[in-house]
Amino acid sequence: GENVEQHPSTLSVQEGDSAVIKCTYSDSASNYFPWYKQELGKGPQLIIDIRSNVGEKKDQRIAVTLNKTAKHFSLHITETQPEDSAVYFCAASMNTGNQFYFGTGTSLTVIP
Amino acid sequence: DAGVIQSPRHEVTEMGQEVTLRCKPISGHDYLFWYRQTMMRGLELLIYFNNNVPIDDSGMPEDRFSAKMPNASFSTLKIQPSEPRDSAVYFCASSRGLTSGTSQYFGPGTRLTVL
């Protein structure tokens, strides 16, 4: 089955700086890569996703890049704000409706 | 849309008791997933349904766990008998399937504590 690794497990940045979280996957058949943000006491919320036919996708301060050859994808958050503090999960799947394989999560702290 | 609805939000029970967690997926979504989240094991997929039919239950830890989806708008996860190691946050998620381009949407979770 698919194996998704996520790094780092914890990340602290100063407000206004950028944060980068990286994930690797093992199964070349995976073609859908969502990112989730989980705030304390809440369920994971989808923040951005990317398909294997696209190399990069942006949504305001958030961007995701995908390197299919190397089997890795990354989340980039620019101009971080304290409200970005949360746990972020990457996932890989062969289709949106099929099983997601989640990374182990990155706890991001943005220091004001 | 109200999003995925789960109840109860918190459940405290004693070892040996039966626990039933409930989920209402987003209307129109044909996939439903049950996850368990712990600090030690992260997010684990327990079971998922497509059009009310269980597709993969290989993540269900043991026979004490069972899940049903009697109709498109309701699912239950039951633990009988419950044990302290079942303490976790249980999430339900739903999605609209393979070609719509939508991802899985999670509910707020049920925090289960088994004493």
C-alpha cells in the first residue's frame, strides 16, 4: 500500500515568515494530494489540493507543489499569521473517493 | 450546507459499556469514511462506504467494532464492549466520489473516553 512521510513534525516560524512542509509518497499510482489544517478541538479542514497533472497550485498565501518524478509534494505558506498555527496533514490517494493515506502531521506555531 | 454532522461531541463511558457514534454526511456525497485519531497512531482509517455499502473494513481494529450505513444520510460506529484503549477522537468524513473533484470533508469529531 501507499506510504506517506511528512516532515518536519514540528515547525516554529516568526509571524510574516514563510513555512514549508514536505511530504513524500511511495506509490506512483497516487494522483491526488490534499492538504488539511486541523485546529485544536476541531476536525481536519481541507485547505488546498493538487492533482498529478498539475505541478503547482496557489490560493492566496498558500501554495502546493508536486514533483511526480521524485514523488514528493510540499505546502508553502507565505506571510504567516498567528491564526495559521495548527496541525497540518498531507495525504495521497488514487482518487478523491478512495482511501486517503495521511502523513503524520506537522504542528506549526507562528510566533507573533 | 451544514457540513458533516457527528454526535455526540463528547462521550465518557465505563469499560465494558456499548458506545454508539453517529454521523450524517454532506447531502449528495456517496462516500463515507470513519477515522480514529490518537497521539500515538495519528489518523487511522477504520472503514469506508460507497453508496451505503462497506468497501474496506480492514482498518477496524477487532470484532468489538462494527459500522453500519442504513441509508445515504446516516451511519453509526459501534464499540461493544468498550475498552480504555478505545479512547480517541473519532471522525466521520464524506466525499462526492471519484470524478467530481471534491475531497473528503471531515466532521467535528467525537471525543471518546473509556474509563
